[in-house]
Amino acid sequence: MDPELKKFCLDLMASAGDVCVACVDEDGLPQIRVMFNLRNRASFPALVPFFEKHEDDFLVTLATNTSSPKVRQLRARPEIAVLYSDNPKFHSLMVSGRAEFVDDIGIKKALWQNGWEIFYPGGPSDPDYTVVRLRPVKAKGWRGDNPYSFSLPAGR
């Protein structure tokens, strides 16, 4: 991969505000939601070391409620896409692949943020706290007026 493009994509992942997450519902229709971008360095500075270990696999990690429709949808059809964007500059990165569910309490604790008790009163071990991971296999986007795309090795 072109090192300049890789840096551009990783920088966008680290600076984009919330992300748009797409999955497929029970009727086969796309559903898009806005979620926290846990890779955003300004919003989640404590997670920077966690994601620096994943620059080669472009790891996406999401936290959500186990009881949410998106979790049911991803369990039934794990295909997922996540969009990072900087609209004023017309920059974007969409990554896609298959969602995985993380049960490792160590990872759940590493991702835990103060204030999330409002969503998950039981803390990192709350049964309604789910971590979803994506190791993308495809990526594409726009860098100003230039489109780009690349593949990533599966399973990395």
C-alpha cells in the first residue's frame, strides 16, 4: 500500500467525528447509524495506544447495547461498513468486511470510558455492553477530488 495513502486514511480515522455504520436489517434493507468514533484522538485520547497497535489492519471497534437492533442484525448478517469523513475537505474512507463480537473482558475494560455508566449501568461486565470489531477487507473513499480503493488481507 502507498505509505502516503495509508497515512491519510489512518489520520482520517483518528480525526473524524462520529462514524456512520451500515448493516442489513431483517428485510434485507440497509440501515445506517451514527456511532462514536473510538479512534478519534481528541474525543478518546486514552484509546490512542490501543489503536496504534492496529495500524496495519485498520481495526474498527464499536461499543453498543447488546439489546440494540443493530446487534441482532449483525448476528444474523455480519456484513458491515463504516464511514469516516471530513466533509468540508471532501475526504472520506469507507471500510467494510464482517463484524465480530468481542467477549474478552480485558478488551471491554480497555475500551471502557468514564460516563458510559449511563448506557451500561453494570460497567464493563454489563450484559448490555457489547463490543463489535471489524478488521476490514476492503476500503475506498475520496481524497479531495480523487477516488481511491484498496484491499486488506482477510483475517489480519
